[in-house]
Amino acid sequence: MVPGILQKLPILCPQDISCRTDLYEVTFLERTLAALRADPSCDAVRVGVSVPNASLAGDHLAVLFNSLITNQVMRRYAFDFIGGIPDAPEFRTEYAGEDIAFNQLFHWCFNTRRIDDRLYHHEPEANSAIWNFAN
């Protein structure tokens, strides 16, 4: 359950308990919120991702970009329409299927913009789905 005032904010930046050490560039919110303000038809903005402790490039980095939920901001109405991030056991697999399922549905239903600059630095925990994918 989201506490008090956070339930009323019109913009969300989804977080993941397994991403406690991840870092955002100082300009992350400024740039993503500016993109949302500039285009009212835009429902979410995703940013590029770096993985400092893994050597990911090309297709592997694209898979990571498309599977994370933490590298984006989105309008609350769109998140609520999707029903949030699925928590059924069918999605919570060793491959982190809940994030991928959410992203696929969200980005099929809503307009998303992309900022290619790597404004999000993902540090996967050992033996997580992304760690296993990257290594």
C-alpha cells in the first residue's frame, strides 16, 4: 500500500526492492518530467540504462532496457488502468516476468517517449534474473 500523499501524485517512478543500489542521474526527474510536460499525449518516458558491473552492449542492453520498470516515469492514470505490476505467481518467476509483462501491456496501450541518454544506473544483485542474464 502506498502511504498518504503518494497516492495522490499524478506521476509515478516505479521502484523495485531488488534495485536498492541503483542510481539515477541528477537530471533524471528534470528531463523526464520536462518530456511529459512538453507532450500531453505522452504517458511515460523511459531513459537509457547503464550496468556498471556487467559488460552489456547491443541486443543485451536493449533487452535490459525493455525489461526494467525502474528506468521510467509514467502518468498515474496509465499505471492504474493497467492494474499495476502483476503479482500472480505465474509472473513472478526466476526471469522477473512481472516487469516484462507490465512493460509489454503498458507500452502497447500508452504512448511512451525515450531518452537515450543513460540516466539510470542499474546494479543487479548477485543471482537476480538480470545478474544471471548479464553474466
